[in-house]
Amino acid sequence: MTTIQDTMTSDHRRCDEFYAQAERALEAGDWAGASAAFDQFEKAVRAHFDAEEQLLFPACEAAPGMRMGPTEVTRGEHKQLRALFAAPP
């Protein structure tokens, strides 16, 4: 049986791999490849954030005492990363 932890860990690794692809492309001087891999990374990370915020966090916050806890901190981190993605190069 696949757990939510398994699913989210797998998705984190998928995002990490896109980032690693961008790094490898940069090291090779492949600017187009780096740009394409980073675009995939950004899209994957945004989808991951959306899944956490729309599905996982509400379920966690339904538990007593979970409001304003780790999910709120992570939402703040998501906001910071979205701002970095939106910043001009």
C-alpha cells in the first residue's frame, strides 16, 4: 500500500531530479537544456506546493492543535519560493 508519505517523498525526489538536470546542463554549458529543466522544476514544485496546500495541509489542520503549526510555517516557505520564481532574472 502506498502512503501519503511515500507519494510526497517520491514527488520531492522528482522535483530534485529536475533541479539536478538543470545543474548538470549548466555545468555542460547547455543553457537551453538548463532553462528547460528549470522550467520543469518550477512547474513540478508549484504543483507539489498546490497539492500540499489543497490536500495535505487541510487534512493535517483538521487534527486538534495543528492550526498555526508546521503547515503555517511551510506555507510561508512556499510563499517565499513563489516570490523567487516570480522575480525577474
